[in-house]
Amino acid sequence: RELHSFPTRRSSDLRHLLLASRSGPAAAGVAALAAGVAGAGAGVTVAACDAAVRQQAATLIASVPADAPLTAVIHTAGALDDATIASLTPDRLSTVWQPKAAAAWHLHELTQNLDLATFVLFSAGAATFGAAGQGNYAAANAFLDALAEHRRAAGLAGRSLAWGLWAEASGMTGHLDAAQRGRLNRGGLRSLTTEQGLALFDAAAARDEGVLVPVPLDTAALRAQA
């Protein structure tokens, strides 16, 4: 939900991973995650940082040691505060905008002079397909899609992945019950298994587009709606 991943070696020779979130070492499941990465042979550092606060993001990036320089950024943070347009207040917009869009902009600004091989933004299909009650969320994700294209136009690494719903519950989707998930699936958007998501992430790395939409579609359901 709040994770930013900063590999400090090229992906083909990953030796260290910096995992940053607002909760840092106190984040749920982070100890097991770090142990899994370490078991695969990479070093792991877990840090508390709110990248939506520019100074905190700057301090985090400055902490990367010179002998293991920063070469990739993967921005996965997000938050929800669903509301219809009539009840969408500036505060509700900010709740969603800060961890996703503001943090992404800070990471962009603070790393644009570095030799990054990868700069990946986790967007969402809400910006591509629209989503009822998620005008704030769609706007924040549309910003990420535009930022990826902006970076590429400037000759920088940049890719935005507009994900659909993952089957594995997360801090953002754990509140969804079976009926709500079923409604999403009937709408033509299938859930991604973790294995499918990881495979799509790898597949995206081999493509040249700035914005990709890794969402499995139920074309029969979409035809029925049409």
C-alpha cells in the first residue's frame, strides 16, 4: 500500500533492495518480505519514509551509499477514499493524491539526474476505464501515466503500469467482500493472481511503451454489456 522499492543494482545483477514506506520496519509483513529477499541472495534495507514529503524523499535517496548507487525506482504506493462527485472534497482528493501522485513527482524530481535503468509507476485501470466513485483515484493514476510519458519525452526511463484488481488481498482491497469482487468480475475485469501479476511485470520490462494496462479482460462479459 505504501511501498516504494529502490533496487540499487541493475536488475540483471540485483544485490540490494531498499524498501521504503511510511510505516517502515513496522509495516505489516515487511519482516517476512525482507527475509524472503535475503534468502534469494540480495541485501535488504527497510526504511520509514513518506515520499509525499519532499524532504523525507530527498533524505532517503541521499542515504543510498555510493558503492551501491541507485539504478531503479518502483513506486507502488496508493490510497483510496472513494466518494461521488458531490461529496468529493479537497481533503478526500488529497488523501489519494499525496501518496500516489505527489510522491511520484518527488521521486521523479530527485532522481532525474541519476542514471536510472528503470523508473516504474504502479498506476491503475481506473484512469483508463473509469471507476464509479473514484474520481480522485482516477485523477491520481492519470497523473502517473502522464508522468511516465513526460519522463520518456525527456530521455529518461519511465513506465506506468495501470493494474487491475489483484486477487491477493492488500491494504487497499482487503475490505472488498465476495459480492463486491464478483461485481467487478462481472463487469469484465478479471482478478490477477500474484503469479500472473509478476509475469506481466516481467513482460512489461521487455516492451517499449510508456503506459501499459496489465488487466485481464473477460471479453464475453464486455460483449454482453455492449
